Amino acid sequence: MALGATIFKADLQIADLDRNYYRDHALTLARHPSETDERMMVRLLAFALHAHEALSFGNGLSTCDEPDLWQKDLTGAIEVWIDVGLPDEKLVRKACGRARQVFIYTYGGRIAGTWWNQCRGKLEQIGNLTVINLPLEASRAIAKQAQRSMRLNCTIQEGQIWLADDTVSVLLELVTLQSPPPV
């Protein structure tokens, strides 16, 4: 018998001073049996960084045709595609053809660096792709905040990100590996 997803609830307060976005979100996250707390919390962080009323979680690990998060316009066109982890470069290129903007959030220390070194040559010419790495210490720190029921505050100011629960506040400094050229 297959194991079902574990349901996590997160009350997420976002204060994004960089985007002038201030809103509370009551989120339900389904964690696939093969997904770690670390990956789930990186998905939650990606939501906070791109929060928008139209942003939603995809079917994630169970469906390779959908991202972890996406934002569609009223016509159903994909505006933002967000994947977490180390996706196959062919899937990344396909996503870049389907969406206006694609974001990949990597984590995992050296393994993320190895993935980027292998994919970089094939992905660096794509104009709508942003690749961001979350250092290992940071992803492990937010993994410790994972609870079945969470109350989290995310504050973003001048590129610094603070993710706090009732007991600990974690400073997250993301490393941009690739971003689209300035317009």
C-alpha cells in the first residue's frame, strides 16, 4: 500500500519591504512521502519570496509537468514557474518555453554546486531563467522549523530574508547563480 502525503499547515505572515507586499497567508502543504522537511521548507520560502494572490502550489514531486509553485494569468498562461531542488536541465528548458519567468531554488551544499556546474553551459543562455542557491546551513536551519502546524513570519528587506517562528529567527542569504540580463 502506498503512503499518502503528510499535511502541514502554515500561517505565514509576509512583510516584503522590497516589493511593498504585506499579507498573511494560511497555507496547506502536502509533503510527499519522499520529500524531506528541508525541501518542503524551501518550497515555503519560495512561496514567501514570490507571494502573490495568484501564486499556488503545483502537484510537485508527483507530476513532472508541473512546477512546485506557479502563477498563471487570467487566460491560464504561466507567468511564473518555480522549481525547488535539482531539476533535469531538459525540464528546465521546457519550463522556460512555457513560462514568462522561471526560478530554480537549489539547496544541498556541494551537490547543488555539482548540479549547477553540469547544467550551467546548457542553461546560461536562457533569458527568462533565474537560478538561486540556498546555502546548506540555511536550508538545514529552516528545516528545523518544520512542524505540522506552523506560525511563521518572513521579513524581506534589502535582499535579506528573515524566517522566524516562536522560538528562532533564521537569516537567509541567497546566492544568485544566474539571472536574466537587465532590460
